[in-house]
Amino acid sequence: MTKGWCLLLCCVTETVALYCLSCTESVSPRHCHSVMNCGDGEVCFTESHLTRNGIVVFNTGCRTLQTCQTKRNNVLNRNGLYRVVPHTHCLECCSTDLCNSKGCGKPGYPLTRGPACFDCQQISKPMLCDQISICDQNEECYLQREYEFDDVYYSSRCINKHTCALNPEVFGKRNTDHCSHCCSTDLCNNKCSNSSLQTNATTTPTILTGQDTPQGLGQRYQKRNVFLFQHLSFMS
């Protein structure tokens, strides 16, 4: 079993800006709604243990790869020595966003679901949000910048797809600028990018006619000057 763990660790790589669930004593990893941004060289972990009342609970968060390997070996040795019931004392690590929503015998998010979105009502910067919600299938992620009393803050949440498709800026509660946008992938609503604002807008190409070409515009400009000269001469 130790050999299998070593093979698993070989597949874990260092990930920059990795988001992991981060909770203490959850009833199941996937019911954790807090996240943390791991540091360099850290991976996500899921750990289970028994409480004093004999209930299996789960801790999740970030750890260095070396710590994961060391603690994993300790857990395996202790479980083998005391013949612990499987998954009551467990440690598993992984290296993709929100991958520790499952582990230690517990399933992850259902396959049929909406995206995992940041969910904060008032934050000074979108990247500081550390709460998430799992949206319904008919919802997308949403981010909005708002102003009140000369203060700037951001709000993020799940929102109905139909509302987003109609107009992503119609539901601002106060004076808003053009930072409102919707997106449909996990953890996509923590950045305010100008390139993603009008995701539902279409651009109609402008077709230049003979009069609208540079040559045609020049001819119209000359005719307008002649008319103005004649008009001023008449008035004088």
C-alpha cells in the first residue's frame, strides 16, 4: 500500500495559484464552502479522523508535497499497527483546483451540476473572496463592481443563465461601471477583465459605401467648404 502511495505522489506536481477547499471537521469534504489559495510548492489535502464522540470528520486545505508524503506514511503505519477501520484515519493529496472535494472514502461533487463560483457580497478586491457556492445547472458565475459613498467594492455569486443572457448589467443595485460579467467555468468570477465584459454582445460590421470611403469623405468635405463660403458671401 505504501508503494501505491509513492506512485501517486509521482503524479502530483507543483501548481501555481492552486485553489483548495479549506475547512476543519466537515461532515464531508464536498460540503466545505471555504477556499484558500495555496503557496508555491503546496498541494490540496483531505484528511479524516475520529472525534471524541466517535464521528468521522474531515479537514481540508493546503500542504507542502513533502508534508503530505511524511504524514501519509505515518497514517499508514499507524493504521497497520492498530488495525484502524478504513477511512477513519486517512490522508490524501492532489494538485488541481478543488480536487480535495473528495477523498478518504467520500465522493466529490456530482457530475451534474453548475460551476463552482466565488460567493462574496462585499469585498475590496475580487481575488480576496474565499467563499464558494456550487451553482445549479441553470446558473452561471457572476462578478460586479459597485460604488457607494465613494467606496469601491465587489460582489460575486451564482446567477440565472437567462438573466445573464438578457443583460449582464441590469441587476446592479447601485451605480455600477462596466465590470459586470458572467462566466460558466469553475472559479472564473474572481477577475474583472475588460475583455470579458460584453460576453453576450454581438458586433455588427460597418460597411463603407462610396460616400463613406476616405475619397468620398474628402469630396463631401470640399463641397461643404464651398457651400459655407457661398453662404457667408451672401450674408455679407
